[in-house]
Amino acid sequence: MNDEVLFEGEHLQFRRRLGWEYVEHRTAKESVMIVALTDEGRLVLVDEMRPAVDARVVCLPAGLVGDEGPEDRERAARRELAEETGYEAAQVELLGRGPGSPGMSSEIVNFYRARGVRLAGAQGDREREEIRVHIVSPEELPAWTRNREAEGILIDPKVWAGLFLSGSRP
């Protein structure tokens, strides 16, 4: 295939293939999103500022696979959960995978369910990230997200997709 790099940034490449422009992560082709559930069935969510949409966004704990060196997807899910939230999981299982935004990105998203999550320590120290952690029951989630939206915080629709895949629907 004729694949052309149009621009190369610190983290992303802007590319063209078959006349279609898209972005690709420079260090990783896949990501993980974790539906993390406590023993009480409460969901661990995060929110952080996302400059691309100029707003804070509530989402599942997530991150890239292998961006810090070779690792498998399950290891990445466990690492990202701990780094973003300070929580660790007793059990992690793959729920499903597929393109997260195939019209503009080559990234493949892997949804994991983490069960028996418990606070094990502090969030990882990452200079660029100011991540807030929220613990919400699936039943409270619709009202909780409406309240966040009223505050001007956006909700990543992949939260709902992850809940659907995990069977933890409100």
C-alpha cells in the first residue's frame, strides 16, 4: 500500500493511505480501556483535561499498549489502571476489541474488565496528567454523568460501550 507520512509530531503521525488522511500513535498501535469494578460493584472512572476538545472528559482508565516498552495487552491494562487510579485488580479479562475511531485513527481499542479492584497506592506520577478518580455505582451513573455534563465536563461514550460489554449496565 502507498502510505505517506504527512506530518510527524512528538506522539502522533499524520498519514495518508489510499487518499484517506488519519493519525497513528508513533509508539503504539493499540490501547486498553478498563471497566474496573470494586468488590461492591462500583465503577472506577477518571476525568482529565483533554486539550483537543478543550474540556475535562470522564472516561474509563485507559492508555497505550507498549508505549513504554514491550508488554502484552493484559499487562498494559493492569499498569494503566494502577498508574491512573492507584487501584489494582485481582482479575482481568478481555471483553472485546476493535477500532476506536476508524475514520481518523488506526488505533485498536481493547476493552478489559477488572474485578476485585482495590486501592493499592497512589496514582502514578505523570507530569502532564492531572487525573481525578471517581467511584460510582452503575445505578447512579446516569444521574452522575448528567451532573458532570451540567458542569461542562464531557463523557466519553466508550464508558457506555465498556459497561455494555461488561454486563454492568445501569
